[in-house]
Amino acid sequence: MQRPAAFYLGVFLITLCTLVHQVVATRIISVLTWYHLAFLSISLAMLGMTAAGLYVYLGAPVPSPQRTRRVLVSHSLWFALSLPLCHVALISLRLPDAVRPWSADLATLALAVGLAGLPFFFAGVVVAVALTETPLPTGRIYGFDLLGAALGCLVAVSLLGVLDPSSTYLAIGSGAAVAALAFSVGVEGRASRPAAGLALLLGALAVANSATYPDLIWVSRMNGMPVPTQNVVLDRWNNHSRVVAWQGEEAAPFFWGPGRTLATGRLPEVRSVSIQIDGAAYTAATRFDGDPKSVGWVRHDVTSLGHQIRGRGAIAVIGVGGGRDLLTAIGFGADRVVGIEVNGILVDLLRERLRGFTRLVDRDDVTLVHDDGRSWMAGTDQRFDLIQMALIDTFASTSAGAMSLTENGLYTREAWNTFLERLNPHGVFALSRYYHPRRISEAARAVSLAVDTLLARGSENPSDHLVLATAGVVSTLLVGRDPLSPADLGRLRAVIEQEGFTPVALPGQPAQDPILRRILEARSAEGLAAATRHPHFDLSASSDDRPFFFNMLKLSAWRSLSDELMGGVVVGNLRATQTLVGLLLVVLLLTAATILGPLLVRGRRHGLETRTFVASTSYFSLIGLGFMLVEIGLIQKFSILLGHPIRSMAITLMSMILATGLGSLASDRIAAAPAWRLAWLPALAALCIAAGALAVQGAIDATMAAPLAVRAAVVVGFTFPIGFSLGAFFPIGLARLRSRSPVVQSWMWGLNGALGVLGSLGSIVIGMTLGIRACLLLGAACYLLLSVPAWHLYRRAEAPVV
């Protein structure tokens, strides 16, 4: 090794670019198709690493400096080229929305998986060779690997704030070419001209692509639909959405659930800017002249039902979108209005490009806040007469449920308790969601969540607080902090009758739907549990431990295709669940092939006796499985605290991988310790994980109201000690194997990746069924079990080679 510093730089850059690809792939896949495939980026990364480990193990001749340089440089260059080329091919495909074994779309999905996973394969070969075929300390190499991955999380979020994904792929392709250049200098002390040329070319293309619109390389479809190109006001990406806005012609206002009064009168024509978020969520920004009387039409939508009784007070709107609900509050004559919007693109749109068009942010009675609704509510001392949350979360994500990586903390009992706490006496929380009179819909689970929250707050008769009315497929649920008064009920009945809305649930009026009736009649937690029991659907109240409000289809019902399931959000649940089951089967076969394949090809030529071989495979399997259970569990848990799962993915991954990298760097100092001392480390790591799992909800509750920087610090405070305690096991295991059988290390690297894929999918299943805490505790159990093979592997490391 001529220049170790340059070699470490190459490892650092390769893993940095790999993590950027992983995060950006999440955004790309969720925009191209439904959100339930977005989580695949994590599995694809592990799949690529698995294939790379087996490739190196099965095809590698005796290592030599010349071969090492050739593989490191060539596969880094292939990685650099594959990033933009596979991206172009991927966005050219019409992707299917689910894994259906009986459908021809399976081939298309397999091709898409291959295209998204190929860069991970090239990167995995580079990392596998760097770890197993160089004389440098394993812990130090693995440490720089993880440090690069940690920084990659932040780089991904930063790049998506200034570049579109296509330009981002060109930029990280340039970075991967620089890694090839660093490897050529590090191993043999001379620079690779092709690597330098490719780095400059891809960097120049990234600048050129970002400076044009539509881009030279452009994502032209969202969820299978073409992106508008005429009269475009805005087309912008950030780390959790793509927002496209275009100017429309004057037309009748848009309504979610129109009342029949509209049919008897002439609607005014308004000019609107249509806004699409990730292709499946729609909102509109309406031209406003500043006169509340000019928007009287907002009164005739079912989503404005809460304003009919509290519209002249203090109003809070969670999820501003294009500002429609702010207009509703103004139209009803609200004293003051606070709009909270988590998407910075929409906030900038209302504050800048559409400022004079909507005339919302210049009003003295309107305050626009860029923040997560729950976090802001937890931290404010303001009180409101009405808090409105209408159709927040896109249909794409709501259909996907737990697999979307876009669940948030707005639909849990803890969140709704916060909302009710921020109401004035007799204040009302209004939620609008989708409804179907003959099928299970989100409205049923919303009522269950409301009843659960009210019971926890001490209500003796929750149904006295609730009104549910519908118009078409949209419903509005009113949840009173106190029982609704006779005057409130009289006013609501009059409006419902006048507008032709359907009264599904009213105090003193039994619901016609038998499921809703049982839920509304519950007077205890046990009674509610009995009322929500269903063979196919999960109608229980969602909580911070199981925040999957939109995932209502039970895993056991994934093969149910009756008419009862064919409609509404459960269709998306069915797609997502079928995808999950299909992928689990594929991953189980992959895991078996990873273990049995090399045995069938190379037999016992791995240099390990049977007991040591079993201990090694168990050791690296438990690390791969346990680490992913902990990592995904923490990402899901902290998405509640940080306000958005992609933000959680970036910060949690960065902190945990950084800590793991530092733990890996420290492993070189402890690897030579006696085996009896090292064998205690897995139990200590398991204790650290279990303590974090038991304490994390308390920390979330205590800091939900804190500024984002403080909440991020809490995440780091939890993940850092866990990550540090886990960082030593992989490099120590590889170092001990090196003394027994150098050739087998890459195989164990691949096996670790295969179990990581299983862990990433398993964490979804466990979180949906048992809760996130159970996922973390099972991860702790994996590390506790690790003590057994660790003791054998550490103790036998210096025994004679078989």
C-alpha cells in the first residue's frame, strides 16, 4: 500500500456516494410508483452488498496488490457510470404498483430492482475487496466505510434541497470517479487518467443539467402520470417531496365534498394554481382579492363543517397545502388563523411566487408557520377554538401504510391528546378523511382513535363529543374537547340537512353502521378493543409505538380478495401487503442461497472446521439481522419526534452509522483482548439497546415541544451509544476469521448483507403487528444470542487451521 490516506479517502467516498444513492432512490421510487415500494432502497443496498460478497468469494483468485488496485479502480468507475445510467433507465420504465406473482409486471419490477440495485453491487465489490484483500487494519477500513456512509446521509438531504435527483446522480457519479482516482493513488501511488476524466465529465454534466428546464435528464412521470409542462409555475424537489405547480384557466372552485346547495346556485369562477405533490396528492392555490365575502363558496364543503360552529374564533390549520383551508377560515370570519405546513416548498410558494396571487401571508390575521404540526402544537402556548386537519398525507402514502416510510405522528392517540390540550374549553378538532358507506374506510379507524383518546382523557361517554358527516367519499369527524352542546348539535343538524350531507354519527343518534355503532358505544379500553376486533382489518387506535394509522389490512388477510376489500385505501394496503409477502419469500430464498450456494459451488474449501463455520455463519447472520431491526426501528420511532420519516432517516442513519464507524475504529485496540472479555460485549450491547427501547418514548414525550435542533440532539443522544456499542463486532469478527481462513471473509460479508435484507423487511412486519418497541427488543435479543457464537469464534481464532 503506497499511500494509505488516499486509500481511506477512496473507501470514504464510495460509501458516501452509496448512502446518497440509497436516500435519493427512496425519493425516486416513491415518485415513480406507489410509496409502498419506497422502502426498497434499504433492501436493495443490502442485496447489492450480498451479491458483491458472494461474487468476491466465489470468483476471487489469490489476492495481489495488482489485482486489488485493478478491482478497486475498475469497480469504482463502474459504480460511477452506473449511478446516472441506471437512473436514466429506471425513470424510463413504467413501473408496476405491486409484486403480483401471476402478473407479467413481475418482469418489469425485477428489471427495476436490478437497475436500482446494480450500483450497490459495484460499490459492494469495492468495499468487500477493501475489507478482505488489503493489509491495512480491518477496524480502520470499516470505520472510514461507516464515516463516509454517515456523512452521505446529510449530503443526500442537502443535495436534494438544491438539485433535482438526476443532477444529484451525476454529482455523486463524479464523486465515485474521484474515489477511483484515490484508490489508484493509494494502492500504487499513481493517478488514473480515466478516473480523473470521468470525474470532470460527470461534474460538468451535473452543472449543465441543473441549469436547464426541463432538465437534460428529467423525471417526466409521477405515479405513472406525465408531469405537466405547460404554464408551469414551479417544479421543485426537496428531501421528502416533489412539488409541481401550474397555472390553470378560470373555472368553478374545487371541492372535496360539495353540498347540494351548490347545485341550486351559480358558482363563481376563480383562477387557481394546481399543485401536485409526488403525483398523487392534489391541492390548489386560489386567487384571492382580500375580501372575505368573495370566498363564501367555501362554506358548502363538508371539510368546513367545524367552522360552522367555531369559525369565528381562533383557528389552527395543520397542513396548509395551497391555502384552501386558510381561505375557509377567512371566509367564516376567524379572529386569527395559524397555518402549520411541514413542506418548505409549499411555504415558499405562498410566501414568494404566489404571494400576490393568494394574498394570504400579508394579512394581519394570518400566520404561516413552517414546522411539523404536532411538534409545533406541543411547543406553543396558544389556544384555539378549532384545529383543522383535512386530508393530510397523500393517497399514495396512505394506501401503503406501514411500508411507505412516510407515516407520521399526526394520527396517534398521543398526538390527538396534544391537539385536544391546545383547544380552548368547548374547542373542536376537525379531521377530514375518506369514507365509504359499504366498505371499511379510514373514517372507522379515525372514530376508534377519537374514542380511545377521549377515554384516556377520562370521558365517560365519548360519543357525546363526536359528530361524523359525509359527502360522497369524504367525511369530516368533529371531536369536541368537551361534550358538544345542544346549540352546537342544532346548528350542525341544520347545516347537514341544508347541504345534503349524510349524518353518520351524532350524539343521541345510533350509527347505522354496525362497526361504528360498537365503537361509539365503547365505554372502556377493553370495550373498544372488543368493538374493533375484526378478522381482516386492524381498526384499533394507532399509537406512537404502532403509528401505522393507514395500514388497516392485517397480514393474515393478504390473500383476501372479496368485494369487501375492493375499494378505498385498503386496495393500496392490499398491494403493499402482497408486495411485502412476495419480497419476504424472495429474501428467504436469497438467504438460503447465500448460505447453501457457496457450499454447493466450493464445498468445504473454506478452510474452517464445522463448528467454527457454524459459529461464523451464526455470528455474522445475527449481526446483520439485529443491526437492521434496531436501525429501522429507530428510524420509524424518531420519525414521530423529528416530524418526517425522511428527516428521521437522514439524522438517525447519520448518527448511528457515525457512531458505528467510531466503534469500528476503536475495535482495533480491543480485538486482541482475551476471548472471555470480548464475549461479554454482545450482552452489553443488548443491554444498551433494550434500555434505549424502554426509554425512548419518554424522551419523545418530554422533548416533542423542543426546537428541531434539540430534538435532533435527543436522537443523537439515543442512537450514538447504541451505534458505538455495535460498531466493534463486524471488524473483530473479520479480523478473527482472517487468522483462520482469509478467503471466507467476503462470504461472511455477503451473509451479513442477506440477513440485513431480511431484517429490514422483518422490522416492517414486526412494527406493524407487535410495535416498534418489540422490534427494538428483538434486535437486542439478536445481540444477546450473539454471545454464544462470539465466544466460540473468539476462543478458536488462534487454533490450527483445518
